[in-house]
Amino acid sequence: MHAIGIEALKNRLSEFVRLAGRGETVLVTDRDRVVAELVPPREGRSLSVPDAFLAELVRQGCVTAPRFVSVTPPPRIPVQPTEEALADLARDRGDSRPLPSVLEVSVTTAAGLHVDACVAPPYRLVQPNGPGCAPICRQARIELIAR
């Protein structure tokens, strides 16, 4: 066990943190009165800071630990292909016109960015333009490719 004053600890902090990491207890004093302790991590304590914070929140009852941890992503929910959606829309409107060869798409994101794009069969994103379209294009490509 070691004892050190606050002023001296400020100058030699790394040294005393290493001592605590090796299993020593360091008493921090202010005017010969113990005000804090540097101690090694408890048994089973995660060495990862985010894991340690989460474990502490679970211990305090602020959050509930997951009951089941999956190593695979959740199953993908199938969506209706774009061609089917357009055909349904045309049928609902009583429209017998064929599907358009090129769709013009305008999207305004939640962040207020406006993106215009042209989409052609099989409805992949063909020609995006507009500010900030790169992150939207990756998402739009996933949404617009017909299966």
C-alpha cells in the first residue's frame, strides 16, 4: 500500500496508476487525510471503457442487460420490388400505361438535403446529383434495386 499527497500525485500520476494496475492500493491524501483510493479493477471488470460503463449502468439498475446476444444480424424483412410497386400503383389508378423507362426521383432527407436522381430498369440508381448525395445514394441503391 502506498500513500501520496494530491500535489505529488499530480506530478507522478502515471507511476501511481501503473502501481494500482499491478494490484497495489494507493491512498490519496489531502493535508494528511485520506480523500481517495486508487485500486486495481475488480475481478471480472471489463478492460474496455464502454463495456465498463455499460456494466456499471446495469449494476445500478439504469439499464437492463440483453437476455440474448445474437452474433448474426436480424433477418431482413422482404420488401416489394420497385417494379411490382409501380405496377400496383398503376393498377390502383386504373392506368394502363406501361412502366416508365426512366424514373425521376427527388428526395429531401431529414437533414434537409435535396437530391435529384434518374432511375432506370431494373430501377438502379443511375445518375445522382445534388449536394450531399453520396451517403443517400448507397441507401437509395439498396431500396431501388428490383429483385
